[in-house]
Amino acid sequence: RDLHYPLRRQRQMCIRDRVSTQSTGVVRGKVQKVMFRQTLIRGAMKRGLRAGATNSSHDKTEVSFTLKGDNSKIQEIVDFLKSGAKMNSWGACVSSLTELKSGKEFDKHQVTTDNVDSFNWKGGVDMYL
């Protein structure tokens, strides 16, 4: 019986990693007027996540976001954002990311995985996320 305990524990940990979680944060950088929100939302959709993003009305270098779904996929996006790499051909990139303990639900944001297709986005942007 004790012999199987480590295996059971390992299997439980793997299942737990796939449990739906939520991550909220605030990014700063070149994130407004460069299709940042659409790029983030499309990247989340590509990974099977639910997501939302809102431009700050008082700081043009700030966007808040929420990601919900598989923890490993959320971490993939968070790691990309933290890397500071260009997110799209318009030059959207993050200079800092602050993870928050709590925040708004993804569907309370301006742009979400539920409404992204209802906006009249400008064309001609290649997305790298």
C-alpha cells in the first residue's frame, strides 16, 4: 500500500495542475493603441482560456487583465508577457507585469473572449502570442 502512495500523489498533482484557475494582473508598457487587448485575448483563445482585458482610463501605458482556465496555459501567457517580447507587428510589448491576488472576473472587462469578435478592429496586425 505505501509503495503506491508516491504514484498516487504524483498523479493527483498532475490533475491539480490542470484545474481551472484564474490569474489577474496589470501590465505596463506599450499596451494601448497597439492591439494589445485583441492580441492577448486571441492568444488566450488559442490556448483554450477565457480572458478579459481593460485599458486604464488614467494611464495610457496600463492595461488590466484576467485569465481563466488551465494553469499551465495561463503561466505560458504570463511568462510571455513578462519576457517583454513583441506581442504583435504593431509593437505591443510589456515592460512590467504585476500579478494581483484578486481582480475582476474575465467577463467584466472591456474586451473578452466572449465579445472580441464584436469590435471593429483595424486589420493588418500579425499576432505572435
